[in-house]
Amino acid sequence: MAEAIQQLILDILEKHSSIKDTRQLTLPGQSSQAASQDEQIAILGALNSLLSREMITYETHETLSHALTEEGAQLSLTGSHEARVWAALPERGAGEPVAPQQLKTLVGDETAKVGQGRAFKAGWIAKEGGGLVKAVSEIKDTTQLELRDVDSTGTLEAGEKSLADLRKRKLITQRKGQWFTVHKGPGFSTSIAKPETDLTVEMLSSGSWKTSTFKKYNFEADGIPTNGGALHPLLKVRDEIRNIFLEMGFEEMPTDTFVESGFWCFDALFVPQQHPAREVQDTFYLSDPTTSLDPPKDYYERVSAVHSKGGYGSTGYRAPWSHEESRKLLLRTHTTASSASMLYKLAALCRGEKVSDDVLNSDIGGPAPTGDGSGDKGDGFRPAKLFSIDRVFRNETLDATHLAEFHQVEGVVADRNLTLADLIGFMRVFFKKMGLENLRFKPAYNPYTEPSLEIFAFHPDLNKWVEIGNSGMFRPEMLEPMGFPKDVRVHGWGIGLERPTMIRYGINNIRTLVGHKTSIDEIERYPAVRF
Ligand code: PHE
């Protein structure tokens, strides 16, 4: 249809060189002229399409026309209320006058109410006895005639006054309309060539490009949305944090051990075997398999001894040691389990074990320091800066900010004679890079660090201090059984990944961030990270 209208317009222009009023066109398949707005809209579509090829130009003219309301349409079929009242009454003397109540049953409430008044005013009906009769024998239902007129032409010969009257009676409404005047354009032709959309090799080699018409660029068009993947906010923030560590010369620890033994998660860290964190309420234990392989025998013995009997200047816990407790398999509750096994590897040279360069380079990072840097005193110790960002599991009650699994960020530094000031300094530098300048530290307790500090940061958006993590100097009871020399100190800290991510992205329920309620659309829309 659209193309047929275009062709029609072109053919008429070819003959008459212009179209004065598009309402006078007879569209393909129609028998009458295109007076209706729907037809003018169809014509407009065709005009715009021809205009874009410069085949025509056109001008728009605005009209005000009228259309029947639902009631108007009804009355144009049945006659006006007043005419129906008149028709329902007997001629004077020719029958019983109709009582007002009876009229309602004859023509309906609405027609009786509206029609009576208007029929009286027109002198069509009169009162007789207690009822109503016809006052004239013939009437002309002007309202009905006018409505029919409006319906077919959109206006009235009788003029604005009658139109206003019908509008007031809500029988017609005003409608804006358009019609068009059309002229030939610079690219006029009677055949609509489909414009080329691409310049092809064939066109170039045959030379047909010289005579082809090309579709114009539409610079207003939206591009096709790119269909790419999107990083989850946790991954974006993980990347930022990883970059800070790398920039500060840290090596990433392997953290693929979601399942650990009680030994590495707790015992090696000098967490007492009776510690509440080890209870089932806090730790998920595996039911199959339930027990781990044995850890290195000598080390295991030194660890069990420092727990139960003491050593290295410590009295130990003096509580009975349980081999079963130590071998239980569990989902790690913190990434410090990975730090412990990395530190144990780092101390291998101090224990006099042979370690292949491969292991040293890949797991611990970098070759041994040479020369007389703080590292090498001939006892095999090499300083290290290690970090990890990975998932941990705790048997917690789920709420808006806690899930049973989350991510920890952990930074660990091993060097000779480190002090608490080094730890605090390190954290200040690190967190500043994350955008947190205002830090406070509060003395705390960790079984594996002494002293221990809780880390608080002032959050400008939330306008309050929030606890962000935990830190401390690892205890000699943990480091010395591994084989580190006495002057080696290791400090570390851990923070969650979810909390800074939620703050950064303004998410206040963890279920919006992780799990099946996460909206993929949102994830695609989240902005790239900022510091
Ligand atoms: N493991 C601690 C936690 O889970 C964080 C920590 C890491 C504390 C290293 C001190 C040293 O909260």
C-alpha cells in the first residue's frame, strides 16, 4: 500500500506537476477521496519517504475538523432525543396523552429527560390533560441531519454556531488534521529506484557507482547496541584492589584451596582447638571426605607442641591436643589459611630444605635477594609481600549484608624487624589508594596476631565510621614453628570485598549483588570503577 501511494503521487506529479490538496486524491483501492485523517497520515508516510530521496517537496496545512462522539454517532442513527420523544407521542386528539412517567418507559430515562425540554422549546410537543401530545404533525430533525453532515465532511455548512452547539452537547469533538500540497523535487522521477546502501567491489569495477543513487546517511539513527559481556561489580572492585597490590610490589598467593584442613585454617595459626570459631555454628565441615591428609610431620609436631605444651617463650594453651580436630576437612573461614601455607613455604629455606627455583619463583615471587640487603643473613630468609583476594565461607545467619560465603582481601608482609608502625603505615598507603584517607585503628583480639587492630574508615558518603577489617602482627607461636628466624616479623590485614563494593555501587542489600536475584541488566549498566 505504501509503495502504491508513492507511485500514485509520482504519476499525478508527472501529469500535473503539483498536487494542490492531498485530500482530493483517491487512494489505490478506495472509491472516494482521501478526506479522513487516517488516509492523510498514510499519505504523509509516502511523502516523507519520497522527500528523503529528494523526489518531491511538500507543504503541510493544518485543519480543524470535527468527529462524532459515541453519543453523537448513536443519535445520527436513531434520531435526536427530542425527535424520539415527539415520535413516541400521539397526535393531538388522536389518542391518550402520554404521562411523563410513561414516556420514560417508552423512550428511556435519558431520552425522556433531555428530549422533552428540547421538544417543548422547538414547539414540537404540548401538554394536554396530565400528559403530552404532538403539537405539530411533521418535524425536521436538524440535530440528526447535522450529525450526519459532520460525520461525512468533518464540518458543517451551517457554520461555527451550530458546531459549537453540538460540541456543547458533547455530540461532536474537535480534531486537528493535516493535508498537504506536493511539488516535484530535484530528484523527481516516476520510478522509485531502491537506493543503494553499500558501495560494493562490483560497482567500483563496473563503474555503475557513477549512476547509482545511494541512500543518505542518517546521522540521527541510534547505533546497534553492542552485545558484549559485563564484569560483575565484585570483579571490577577485585581488579582495582589487585592493581593496587601489584603497584605496591605484591605477589598474588594461590588461593584455590576452598577446602582446607583444621590444621591449616586454625592450628597453624595458633587458633586454640577449643576456639568458638571452630564450632559447627561458625564453620562448615565436610561430611565426605571428612579427614585430610597429614601435614608435614615435623611441622605438625612443632605446632601441636606449641599448642599443648608451649615453646618459643610461650606457655601455649596447655589444653589436650586432638589429632582428629586438626585433620577435619572444612570450607576455609578466612584466606589467612592460604597465607599460613604460603608463609610455611617461604620459611622452607630457613628450615634448610631444598626448594627448587621453580617453586620459589612461581609461588613466593622473585629470586632470593642478593648482596647485603635486609633479606640475606645467610639463614635462608627472603622478605615477601603477598596478597590474595578470594572466597571464604562462614556458617552465618543470612541477612541484608551477610551471606554464608564472601570474599576476603588479604595483604601479608614478611621482613626482619617489622613493627606495628610498619603495619599501620602500609595500611594508610594502601587504603589511601582505595580512596579511604581517614583511618582509625582499635586494639582487638585475634588468636594469631598480637597486637591486633580493627580497621575503621570514615565514609564521607555515609558520613560515619565503618569497620572495614582486621589486622595484626602474626604471633611467634605461629611463625617460629614454621622455621622463621626470630627477627623475622610478619604482619597482615584482611578486609571483605563485598562491603566496599556495595558502598561504591550504592547497593544496600547483598542479594542485589550476589545470587539469583541479581539483575543482569543492572550489572551491565554499573559504571566502570573509580577511585
Ligand atoms: N583473618 C582475619 C579475618 O578473617 C583477617 C586478618 C588477616 C587479620 C591477617 C590479621 C592478619 O578477619
